[in-house]
Amino acid sequence: MIEKTLPSPALQILFVSKETSNSPLFGEMTKLGQTLKHLGLSESETGIVSYDYGRRLIITAKNIDVKQMNQADVVEIVDYDPLKNIMLVIGTKEPCQEAPVHWIIQKARHDINVLLEIQSPSLVERLQGTLPATEETTLPGTLARAKEFLKTLRNGKTILIQNEGILFAGVNMKEIEKSLHIYAKGKP
């Protein structure tokens, strides 16, 4: 039998409400953004922050600079169906492209409540060989990418995304900030 992979349907975003999310975790996300700013992330080094709470997930919106985000730049994901690729959202903007991947990781791993993904090829280059790294090149926002990240996260909570950046995973923001201070400077 030949295994065949079918293309996944495009992500459908259905807004439950177009109001700004009032998640109490927003303050912690902005503090993390300020930490990134103080660590000297350049304009080209962008990031995505997501925080799992209960059955929902808050994540930065599409095309947002995490270092300067405000409450309108955060989207609350109420539910996501990876097979149909349908996402129910609360917020004024669309979620970032990696929202499905963050949702899947945080629902699959109970020891991961926070994810910080930084797109920085220079950081990957500096840290090559010091951290577990994804083996396959995958497209953002895909089920294949979520599987590749989950497979690599078995070897540690901070991983390199092949030729793209770094992913920090933790149970809370303090764990993420601790890892960030260790690895963002390129000195593990």
C-alpha cells in the first residue's frame, strides 16, 4: 500500500467576537515582549508568543511586533479543529500563521503552557549544535510542522527550527524568561 499525503485545506478563521480579548495573561505577554526588546532583538528578528489557559489559547496576531504589542494585538483562540483546519477566534485581528502549530503543541503537551517562537536565522547559526534541532523543513502553520516540533521537543524544551529560528517552551513565563536569558545571547 502506498501512503499518500493529501494537502490540508486552508485555515478558516471564524470570529466568535470582534472584541479585544480580556485575558488576564496579557500582562505577562507584554512583559516578555519588553524582555525581548531589552535583550536587543533587531527589527528583523520577530517573535510569536502564545499562552495556554484552560481550553483556550492567547497568541499574538498576524504581523505584530511582539516587542511593542498592545492588547488589540492579541487574539484568543476558543477552539481549533486540525482536521478541518477551522479556528474559532475572539479578537480584532487575525491570529498569526503559526497559531495552529502552537495550539496543537500546547494541547498535546501538558507540561507546556507557554511558547515563544523567534524567527532569527543568525541565532540558529550561533546555537547550531548546542540545542536539539528540527530535522525536516516544514511550512509554517501546518500539521507536519506541529508534528516535527513535538518530535524535537522530546529532547528538550528549547529547540532550533531549521534555518528559521528558535522555539522556547515552558510551563510558565518564568521558565521561558530563564531560557531566553541563557540562549538569546548565544551562550548556552
